Amino acid sequence: MSPRLDVLVVDDDPAIRDALRLILEHAGHAVSEAETGDRAIEMLDGRAPDVILLDLNMPGRDGLETLARV
């Protein structure tokens, strides 16, 4: 069995976030979600997930800008 990972899914499309969450939770991972790059940055304050799945095309702070802040 794979180790349990803490995964942050960042995507402005709720259907994509839901699909990824379902797949990852079914695989036994802990999943949290952010709908914007700004929200993801807020959620990372004092926290370091094992994996961040980050959409590149989002309104406001896009994925590359978010990645630079992470």
C-alpha cells in the first residue's frame, strides 16, 4: 500500500476539484481544495502538503504566479 499523502488541489473548476478529490481519497490520501491561487497561498500558511496539484489557467493569480509564491 502507498503511503498516505497530504494533497492540495487548486483549480477554479469545481467539477475538476471534485473528481480529483474523489480519486485521491479513494486511493487513501488526505485532500484539501482551493478555488483560487490566493486561497491556496492562504491555506499554505504554516502548512506544507506533500503534493500540490495546481491548475495553470485560473482567473486572478494564475498557476505560475501561485507557484512562484509557493
